[in-house]
Amino acid sequence: MSSTLNDFNEYRSRMNDRIMDADNLVLKRLFNLDANTYAEGALPVKTKEMLGLVASMVLRCDDCVKYHLIKCHENGVTKSEVFEIFAVANIVGGTIVIPHLRRAVEFWEQLET
Amino acid sequence: MSSTLNDFNEYRSRMNDRIMDADNLVLKRLFNLDANTYAEGALPVKTKEMLGLVASMVLRCDDCVKYHLIKCHENGVTKSEVFEIFAVANIVGGTIVIPHLRRAVEFWEQLET
Amino acid sequence: MSSTLNDFNEYRSRMNDRIMDADNLVLKRLFNLDANTYAEGALPVKTKEMLGLVASMVLRCDDCVKYHLIKCHENGVTKSEVFEIFAVANIVGGTIVIPHLRRAVEFWEQLET
Amino acid sequence: MSSTLNDFNEYRSRMNDRIMDADNLVLKRLFNLDANTYAEGALPVKTKEMLGLVASMVLRCDDCVKYHLIKCHENGVTKSEVFEIFAVANIVGGTIVIPHLRRAVEFWEQLET
Amino acid sequence: MSSTLNDFNEYRSRMNDRIMDADNLVLKRLFNLDANTYAEGALPVKTKEMLGLVASMVLRCDDCVKYHLIKCHENGVTKSEVFEIFAVANIVGGTIVIPHLRRAVEFWEQLET
Amino acid sequence: MSSTLNDFNEYRSRMNDRIMDADNLVLKRLFNLDANTYAEGALPVKTKEMLGLVASMVLRCDDCVKYHLIKCHENGVTKSEVFEIFAVANIVGGTIVIPHLRRAVEFWEQLET
């Protein structure tokens, strides 16, 4: 079962702080670069977040999927659109993606309510 | 620690319903195709379920492993046989499969009792 | 080094025919379903092909990357856009994606000429 | 395109000798253990080789696929059976497995002639 | 959130016993070989445990990461060193490694207290 | 069969130039960050290159393996040491790593001559 939205955000934010505190320059710059990757460019933010979502899903990273679902929802991705992203991920990545799909659908429903 | 058999089945079934409700044609057809893949053919169901189990295990998908363990158990795979499947998975996939082996063994013991 | 566009298309098409000839129903339906996944829907074809490209790249499947590069090029994805897709793939998937990036850039240049 | 059967066997055998020459005890024992994994046990050799094939295919290891195709062919796996194994691999592992399927089918045809 | 050190050790040890009880020769020998892999050799134990840690992290195996963190800590790896290992893992493996980094940092802090 | 050292270096360097020419800021910064990751720090360069090698090998990236083999060789890693790194990679990652081991051994022999 999926963790709740609040638990997810709280743990993510708390541990990111702990990582920044360790003051490893490579990790700090990677976190910064990660944020820049999804900034407006030749492609709009919404498209980039959809790319981040499908990439996270085929790589079967539940926490990454949750993060990009939050961002997709904020950027106006609709339910029909998000299910088409899920469809691409499950066809490309196969049925081993289905357990991650279940958790993603559960999390998306939290975001919609 | 592994979730229990009932929790596993309940969550799986509930979320599959939610996915079907979304009415995405590609996902619906993939779910249908998935079921057909393990139907009797040139190879018997038991063999196909063993193939599904080893594939799930090397890909390190705990929920997929549990599903195929249930099916293997239903189709008469014995404990000695299931451990030989585990052995193939751990040799092909390496020691990173061992944590999944632990959870699989725990789940198999639930199925046997 | 990347195979040329013609070699890629010829081998892909020839072997797909051999696979269809074997008349395995599951594989036939999967190929058909794969084609439907990228059809116009809530998301336009161009977006879906970009999703297919980034998914293929993080999963490090050179042939899949080439296929979606062809489709992206046909659907008007620009060089700046394709490099932003590459950027997402390399940040999400890490520096092990870079060798695939090199081959993708080489193939993209063939498509542009 | 797939390398030929002879090239495959020659390179594999030559490099295995080079690895054994290095006299690393862990690698030597792993090679030995690998051979034992597919020996007759609760499951027959044919079944174990089919398990090795599907595991290799979902992990997208072309050389491992070729090795187990040789062994499956030697142990009497038929064309219909091998395509059912391919079907399981492509459904579980998704369309990124298709390029490996193409090379596997080409190699299987070499084995049949 | 990360399981605690005691829970981790207790479950690992209990399930390893269950696996050994099943008396599958291949699995028994793999467990034995695994232990030998990290023994003093041309490389010191500390270096080998660092290698095991980075390999576990890029393969995104939380339980394997925890095991090697315990061993690294026992062998005198410092906080600065462990963060440099984390940095290599996150650059090579990309941002999908970050959720595993969060859990690793949380577990490391348990080891330090 | 492994490409030769010269071919490897020439292609890598030529395509890196093509990537830099595209002027995508995220990719440029990732390439720069990648270089910094292996700089002297709490851990010496030699250790970091060994970490990069084992990470590349378990992720089965032949080009990444070759790059780190060159760097390991430059930094004085001996044949016995490199085979112990190979041993960790093959135990953690399983027998699907063996084809990559064969190509790595072939490339290492080029470096030694």
C-alpha cells in the first residue's frame, strides 16, 4: 500500500535536509541540476514532468513516480493523460510495472481529492 | 517483512478494479493479454507459471513473485521444485536477489500452511 | 558505433516478419498493442513518442531509442527538444546512459541529413 | 544482427579460458556453481534451461539468451515451446525485450538448420 | 522510512536460517561464496565492502545497502567517505537512486549513534 | 568481441564533442559533474575509479566498464585487484554479468600490452 501524501512529503523533505547537511559537493550539485532539468525550456514544464513520470515508472521507482505525479497534477495533467502515460510505461516496461501502477493510481486518487 | 496473503490479494484486487474503471484501452488489453500468456499451450500451465516466477524474481518484483508463487502452489509445484527455481534466479540475478528470496520463502511458507 | 538507418530498418522489418510467421498469438497481440499505445488520444502522437523515447533511453535499449528517434523526427520534434529529452533521461538514469546518448546523437544526425 | 553460432562459441570458450587462467577463486567457484545450477534435480534439465532462457531474456542479456537457446535446443525444446517462453519474457519484460527477441529468433533459426 | 537496525538483523538472520533449512545445494554454496567474496585478498576488506556498497546502491537494493553499510561502519569507513561512495552511486545510477540515498543516510545515522 | 582501445577512445571523444556542441546546459553540467565525482577527496582517485568500475559492471554498461578500466590501469590497479573487483561484480550482479566480464578481461589485456 502507498504511503500517504503527507508522510511522503515530510520524509522526503527531512532526509533531503540531512543529505544537504553532509555537505558533499557532488550530491549538492546533482540535487541542484535535478531541479534545473525540469525547468521551462524548448519543452514546457508539463511535458518535462510527464517525461520524468514515465522514466520513473519504467525504472520502477515508487518515490520518483510519486514526486512526478505531484508535479504533473500541479501542472494540469488530466486523469486521461496520466493514464496514457501509465499505458506507455506498462507497454515499454512490461507487466512487472503493474504493481507500481497500482500504487501510482492509489496516489493519484489522493492528489485528486 | 512480507505482507500477508490476504492483504496481498485484497490490495491487488481492489486496485485492479480501480485501474479497469479508468477505462484506458491499452491497459485493459495488456491485463487481458497477461492472463492469456499463462494459459495452457505447447507448454503446460505449471511450466509457464514457473517461467513467470523466475522472470519476476530476477527482475526483483516482490508482488509479481507473490502472484506467481500462489499460481505455482495451485498448480502443484513442490517445495524442492520451487527452491530450484529460486536457485536459478539467484545464480542468474546475483546476490541482490537474496532479499527477495527471503520474502519469497516467507510467503511460500504461508501458502503451505 | 551506431548502425545506419537503412540497416536498422531492414533488420527490424525482416525479423518482425519472422516473428509474425511463428504465429504465437501472445506476441502478435503484443506487437499490435504496442502500435496502438502511441496512437492519438488524450495526448498527441508527438508527446507519446517523446514518452517512448525517454522510457527507452533510461532502460538503455538502443534499438528502441532509434525507433522512437525516427518517430520523433517524423512528428516534428526539434533538435533542442530532443536534447531536453536526452537531458531528462541522463539525469534520471545517470551516467550509464551516456554511451546510449552518444549513439542516439549519432543516429539523430543521420535523421537530420 | 546476431553473431554466428561458431563465433559465439569460439569467443565464449576462449575468454572463459582467459578468466580461469587468472585464478580468482571466487570467479572459478561461481563458474562451477553456474554449471551445477542447471543439473538434473527435482526439476529436469529441460525445464531448468527454459528457466535460464526466460530469466536471461527479461534481463536482456543476448549472450546468455544464446547460451540457453543452444541448451534448450539440445534438450528437445520445440519451436512452439520456445516461442511461448519468448511470449512470457516479452509480456513480463515489455517491449524493450523485442530487440532481444529479434536476435533470439535469428539465432534459433541458425540452430534449427 | 527505513526499518531499524535490530529489525533488519533479526529478519535477515531468521530468514537465512529458513533458506539454509531447505537444503538446496546451489543456494547454500552461493551464500558461502558470497561471504568469501568480501574476505581479505589483494584488496583489503574495507575496500571490498565499499565496492559491495556502491554496487548495491546502483542496483537499488535497500537491504543490500543496509548490510554493506553495517560492514563499512565496522571496518572504519568515515562519514565523509561514505558520502563519496553515495556520490559515485548517484552520479552513475542517476536520480532514481536518490530515494535509496535517503534511506541509506537514515540507516547510517542509526549506525553512528 | 570488444572494440579496440583506439576505436573506443576515438568514438567516445568525437561524440562527446558533438554532445557539447548541442549546448544543452543540463548535459554540459552533468558531464562536468561526472568528472568531479572521481576527483581526489576523502577517498583517493584509485578507490573512486574502482567504485566506478564495479558500479558500471553490475549495471552492465560495457563502455562505462572500459572507461573505468582505463582509469584503474592509469592509477595502478593491479591484475589481482581488478579480478577481485570483477568477482564482487559477478557475485552481486549474477551470471548475467559474465558476458561483460569476458569483454572486460579482453580489454584489460589490451591495456596491459
